[in-house]
Amino acid sequence: MDEHHGFINDMLDVKILILYVMNRVIYPVDEHKLYELCLQDDKLSYFDVMQAVPQLVESGHLAPCKGGYQITDKGRQNTAITKDSLAYPVMQRASRAVDRFNREVRRDSFVRTEILEQPNGDALAVMHYNDEMGPLITIEYSCTSPRQAAFLTNAFHTRADRIYQTVTELLTAKGDPADEAGQEE
């Protein structure tokens, strides 16, 4: 007896799931990221997604763009009509995966780092944290090597929000900074 695991039964289900995911992403995605976001059902395979994407492009539901693919107006219209045919557990898992992806990409767009090598072999780690309105904080850190600068920029990239909060808390703390400096001696 064949055990039936999963809700994706045919290529139409695969295409509906892809369009559902593409309608929710706010940034273009390539086939590999699309597969990761759609992998919410045991019956879905990588090859299903790789077969469906070109068909959706050919039918005008998806369009190639810089960074991968984006959904077209035709794809959005069809998603509005067909999304209710997706199994609820698959739709919920796909929604959570897309929400995580959107948050990560959005957050990453606010953090920018660069390493400027100096003529003497030192390096300058330049780290920026922005929001929708513009820069929040920029840190330039002198390092003894490009390797140290890379370590610092990687750490900043993963902790930029916490670093910004900590600096802001320290700068806005009540009390006289001169008093705090005297207490440390």
C-alpha cells in the first residue's frame, strides 16, 4: 500500500504554491531560494520547482529580473483566485518561511560594511546601520589587519541592531559621563 505524505499532488499544485510564495515575497528570488521557500510539503521536489518556474515564465505569471524572478500582474490575479486551493498547513508553513525571508532581507538591506586597506598594511572597518529614513550610526574602526577588519565587519553585520541599541543607551543614560569615568579609576 502506498503511503500518501503531503498535499502536493500534481504540477498545478506546485504552480499554485509557487505563485502563492512569489505573491508574498517583497524581493526577487532565484530558483534555489524559491525552492527553499516552497519546501513546505513532503511531496514537493526540487525538480518540480525547476520544471514549473520556466512554465510560469512562459505563461506570463512570473518574469525574470535582476536577482531572479518576480510575480507579474497576471500571476497576482491568478494567485487571488487559486490560493484557497492550497492545503492550509502548506499555506501556513509557506507564509512563515516567506515572512522570515522578508525580515532577513529587509534587515540586511539596512547594514552595510566595507574594509579599506591602508598603505601601511592596517585596515579600516567602516560599518553603517540605517533605517528607512537614512543613517542611524556609522562606525569606523582602525584594525591592525584586513583579517581583523573582516572579523569586526562580520560581527557588526549580525549584531548591528544590538550595537546601535547599546550605544544609544550609553549615550542617553542619565547622569554625568564625567562622574562615571571617575568611578572607574
